[in-house]
Amino acid sequence: MEMHRAFKLGGRKAIEKVMRNQPAVFLKLLVLLVPREMQVERTGGVKAMTEDQIVDAIAAIEGYLARRSGEAAKVIEGTAEPAALPAPEAQSIGAGLEPKRQSRPNRLLMQADTAVGPREPRSRRVPPPSRA
């Protein structure tokens, strides 16, 4: 009873605080709430149900389906207005056939070159002459 009252006073805020500040602790608490093993026993199913239970189950399923179809049937009224997008620069009339390309140095490669030293162009390696 006391735990229930304590949860009503600040339990939700405490859970949200732990979830934000200590997600690992929050997940561990969730895992501890789940039993390690769970026994699932199959009963007689519909054959073991009485007629009243079957009627109640059908009514519950129909109510669920009616609520679900009512939620999915929400319609937003409106009209679509056509909108034209501006032509890209490369395809506009005055831009010509070649798209504009800005040539900027790659700052990351420049930093790497200055840290190690300038790169020398690779030369093609020629194998030494074979001794016969």
C-alpha cells in the first residue's frame, strides 16, 4: 500500500529521470521485471468454452474491430493545389550545357598533408633488370 502511494506521488517523474540520466539502469530494471521462465499451458481453447463465453468473446472481438476501423477511418478534408518547382541552375536556359562546379580544396586532406609533410607524386616502380 505504501509503495503504491509513493509511486502516485513521484514515481512517474522518478522513472523518467532515471530513463534520461541512467538508461543502463533503466533497462536493467525493465529486465528484472520480466520473469526468467514462463510456463505456457495450452488449454482446450474454443472447444472448452461455454456458449456464453464464446458469445462474450465474439462481442469483444467485434467491439475491438469496430474501434480499430473507426480510428483508421479518420479523413482529412482538403484540396490539392498544383505547385511548380523552380528549374535547377544547370537546366535553366542561360546556364549552358555544363553545370557550374566550384573547385574548393579538400580541407581534411590539406590538414593531413601538412601534418605528415607534402605528398610527392607516385612514381611508377620499375623492376630491377634480371641477372642472367
